[in-house]
Amino acid sequence: MTTDLANDKRTLADSLKVGLGQLTATSDPADVLVALGLGSCIGLIMADPVARVAGMAHVMLPESGIHKGPIQEGKYADTAVPALLAAVTRLGADRNRLIIKMAGGSQMFASGSGAGVLNIGTRNAIAVRDALGKAGLKLTAAQTGGSVGRTLQIVNRTSVVTVRAVGGAPQEI
Amino acid sequence: MSEMNEANDQTAATAAISLDALDAIQLDALREVGNIGAGTAAASLSAMTGERVAMGVPSVKIIPIERVPDQVGGDEALVVAVYLQVIGDAPGHIVFILQADMARELCDTLMGGMDPGEPGPTGFSEMQISALQEIGNIMTGSYLRALADLTRLHLEPMPPALGIDMAAALISSVVAEVARTVDLALIIETQFEDEETPSIGYFAFIPEPDSLGVVLKGLGLIA
């Protein structure tokens, strides 16, 4: 797979923002999916480079169990994994060809009131891994943990996935 | 072709008081809470810097919790955020956000031209970070005290936590904390401004759903 970031004329303005708790899938090769500023949240990508299908979920919380009322599937790790799989396969992705990558799960606040927030980032990453395991899917690459915010992006045309921290250049994962 | 799974706006929080049921008088009172809280904090900031800090008109918004980062804006912009968990009679969350440039100016003013030392990965030195932590403590502390005085409630701060990073990363982490139990957030927000800059900072108070009734009762708006 070749990295073609330099020749990609698209800017952030052209890309599809995947907001908190949202789940988006596309079969348009021109689409770029991006989750801006992931903190304790996880950006999860499933993509099929052959079928040119890419999907992204912006997971906020580990599990839907404690939640009352109707569920927004992208919001929780346990519901986002099967929902994202269904969304990309519906657009023609083959589950055996899927590349699965994630980023996020940070502890953004170091101390004090942040202690609870720390827990969510770590637990989100574990919950996504668990849910993938349950679905019989294997993670291809991940950049999680630490205390930095990250922006996660996939260019559907190339299936290139990049992660960028504040003030840094995008790095391919 | 793309498929969007949009935020579900219909889900209401299970609470003693439904956010949808707030009337104009109650919303006004909550706006006043933001006004007095942020006004007190702005006065503290002015006292620290010796410069006049003005406040915009506070607004009260009831929005799906997922939309909070969009409201604050900035996405990847570098900001300094102070997050304070409130415990006691009416648990909630206070977030104070400063634009990075403004934070740097504040540090300079407070440190009176002292060499701040080597900047770390966030662009702020250790000395600047502890100055910002102190500013955050004072700002959020005065906000909370005003809130407690106004409502005659017992409200206690957990130690404030400081984060310097992308705006969305910091806000969404606070939102995730709240979203465990809440679908709709009530935010009382106030912008700070000085003579040159229309928006230098931002204050938000997000009460836990069960706290809303307690706050309104404290304000004498429900029996």
C-alpha cells in the first residue's frame, strides 16, 4: 500500500467529520473520514481496500448496559463494533479483508477531578478490543493511551489511516 | 454514498426535573447563575492581572450531550482547560477553557517578565503550567463559591484538573464522563472578553440531571 498524502488535495473541509457517538460508512472512494480531537473517546476504523469501503465510529463509552432509553449505536464500544461491521459489509466490504484500526483512549486530565476521566479512556480501549474479539475480528493497528489528543483520518481511495497529535504531522498507522 | 447515524435528539434524560419542562423563568434564573458565577470569576481574573476582563451575556442551552464539543468549537485548536467535578447537594461539572494565546499572555502578566523556562511538548513550561493550574483553581473556585452562595447549597469542589491539548479532545473527555448517565446536557455558558479580544475564555456548568431540581429549589423556583 502506498502513502499518497502529499498528492491528496483534499483538505479537512472536504472530509466527513464523524462526531461524538456517530457512526459513518462510505463506498465513495473520494471520501475522507475524520474524527477530530479524540481524547478519552476511541476512533474505530473498518475498511476494505479492495471494495473501497471505509467506516468509522466515534466511541464515547465502554458499554451500553447502564444506559436507559433508545441507544445510539456508535456511542458505546459494545454496540459500535457490530454496527460498524454491519454498515461496512452492507456497502460491500468483505469481513476477511477488513483492516481494523483505532486511536484515542487517552487520559486528558492528569489529576484531581480527572481521575474518573482517566478510567474511561483506558476502559474504552479495552472494551473495543473485547467487542472485536467477540465478533471474531482482529485489530490491525492501534495508537491508544497516554495523555494526548489525536485526530484520526482515513482516505478511502488509498485506505491510508493517519493519526495526528496537537502540533504534530500526521503519522500513518 | 455515505450513511449517517445521527444523534438521537428525542431521548430525554431520566431526572427529577425534565430538561424539556423548564419554563422561561427557570431558564432565566439559571442564566443568572451563570452570570453571577462567571462575574465573580472574571473579577478574580481582573484582580490577578490588573486588567479589565468583561463578560459576554451568558446563555443557557439544552442540547444532546454529543453536541457540546461543537458548541465550544475549536476542534483541534490548542486550548488550556480546567475541569472541576462538583460534589455535595447538587453534583455537576465545571469546565473553564482559555485560548492558548491568552493563557500564555496571562502567564506573562502573572510572572512579571520572569523567564518561564523551557517549554514542554504542549508549548508551556512547567512554571507556566503551575501558574495556569493556579489560575484555574482560583477561577473555578470563585465560580463555585458564587454558585453555592446564590443557591444556599452545600457544594464542594474536587481538586481541579488541568489539560493542555486540542479543544475537542479535552471537552469530549469531560462529556464522556457526563454521558454515562445523561443524554441531554444543560450548559450554562459564558464567554470572557477583554478590550482587544472578543473571546478569550469560556465557562460552562453542567449539572447532573438530578441536581437540576435541587438548584432550582435553592433558587426558590420550585417548592
